[in-house]
Amino acid sequence: MKIKELIKSTESIVLILQFILNVSITFLAFILAFLLIMELKDIIIFLISVQEASFGELLEQILIFFLYFEFIALIVKYFKEHYHFPLRYFMYIGITAMLRVIIINHENAKDTLLFSFSILVLVIGYILIKIASSISDNQ
């Protein structure tokens, strides 16, 4: 009798925590969508106003836009996958973030090489995940 009550209370706690998590992630998605729109506005203004800014600054803004976009896609996938974050989306975000870092901080060749190596590690990890998932799908 006590075990059933404990299981029931544990399940209700899990449901409450899942609800709080879902509400928080939904709120985060709205904030990210707003920031995505603001970044798009900044990119359009940047393109319309002929500034003497470098190509690197425009590319940095575009990569920030894609980071917001990827986080929103991750949240959408979270709800579509029944409250599960696919690992490959984190890898996409990591690769995009590292590309942004390379574009911003490319003065030091050693740091750029290390950042490039980290992208290589993320790509290799992504390939290994794809291979492992295709093997498990075939079995």
C-alpha cells in the first residue's frame, strides 16, 4: 500500500516538474523568436544602409541569426520528439557557434587552428552518431 502511494506521489511530482519545464521552454522559445526577428531587422538595416562595415560583421550577424534559428528548431524538435532533445541539434549549434568564434577571433593562428579542430571533432562526432543510428535502425 505504501509503495503504491509513493509511486503515485512520485509520478505527480514528475508531471509537475515536466509542466514547469515545458512552460519555461515555451517562454524561452518566444524570447528567442523575438530576438530572431530583431536580428533579422538588424541584418536588413545593415544591408540597406551602405555602411563601411566589413564583410565579417555581416557574416557575424548572419551566424547569430542562425544560432537563434537553430535554438528555436531545437525547441520545436523537443516537443515533436515527446520531450527529448536530439543530440545532433546540439552539434549543429556547436558548429555554428565555433564558426562565429573563428570569424570574430581570427587574429591568433594557433587559436584559429584549435577552434577549427573543435569543429572537426564535432563533425566527426556527428558522423559517428549518424552511423550508430543507422546501424541500430537496421537491427
